[in-house]
Amino acid sequence: MTGVYDGHSGDGGYVLAHRGEHLTITGSGYFRIRWQVMFTERPGHLQMPSWTGLGGKLFHVASGGGHRLDDQQPDQPGPSWMGNPTEGYAVLPPGAQQMWQNEFYYVDGSITLHQNETGADYNLQLLPVTRTELMDDLNQSPSEPHPLRYGVVRDTGWDDAPVPQYLTRATPAEPRSVPQRSEVG
């Protein structure tokens, strides 16, 4: 799997940290997106990332990292990874799927991921992973202080795992215009 990228890289992966940055992923394999919601920088409405120009297949196969971002942080009364009462919260659009720390995908073809932040600030770190690394993440035993929960497998093994929200085969001039309910066909 290869990437064509306009942002910066870190820890062997790619980081989309600013609105307008995008990454085109080509090949076949699994990858992880690690979410970082930067509510201390800028809370508010979170404009979700979008996927455009799908040529081939893209599946959302699992969620992991030991917690959802709306889970309460251990040993912290009140704050979650989405915010706190003092600094504010990042708020998802109605109907948007709540993210986990790590979201896992499988690509066979080509797709471009767009960082669309307006309002709430967030970063996306993308890293190719093996199936073994994916399963190791999902099977971390819940314990204090981390992880809080086992991961969730969405892949049935029959090419009917869900596609991500905000996905299209088209290449619109404005990536934020991709509708939430993906109808890829």
C-alpha cells in the first residue's frame, strides 16, 4: 500500500492536521486511522473527514484503541477524549458515527481521504497495519487505566463490511460536500 500525500509524516505514518490536507491511498491492505480531537485548541462542531475518488473497494473493518472518544477518561471526573466542561467539547454532526481512538479500514484499489476541519480541531494519523497488528489492538484486555473496552469487529469476511460515512466514487471540487450516507454501489 502506498500513499500520495500533501501533509507531513510522523511515526512511520501520515498525519492530516490541517483543513485541506489529503492523502491518496493506493494498493491492497489494512490501515489504521488514529483520531486526535484537539478540543483544547478549538472546540465546537466537528466537520467530518471525507473519502473521494474511490476506485475499487474500501471497508470499515474494525474500531479499537481501547476506547471510544466519548468515553470518560480514567481517573478524570467528567472529561472525555471529545472535551470537558472547562474547555468545551467537539460535537459530531447528527447521525455521524462516534469514533474510537483507532479506526481500521481495508482498501483494495485507490481512495483519497480529506481533512475537512472547520469548527473543532482534529488530527488524523494514518498508518498501514497487518491483520495481526489490527487483531492485537482489538484484543487488548480492558483494564485500568487503559484500555477501557475491547475493540469491535465490523468485517464479516464476506465483502459486506460497512463502508465509511462520507464516501463517494466521485471527485467533487469541494470534499466537504460529500453526503454522510454513502451510496457507493
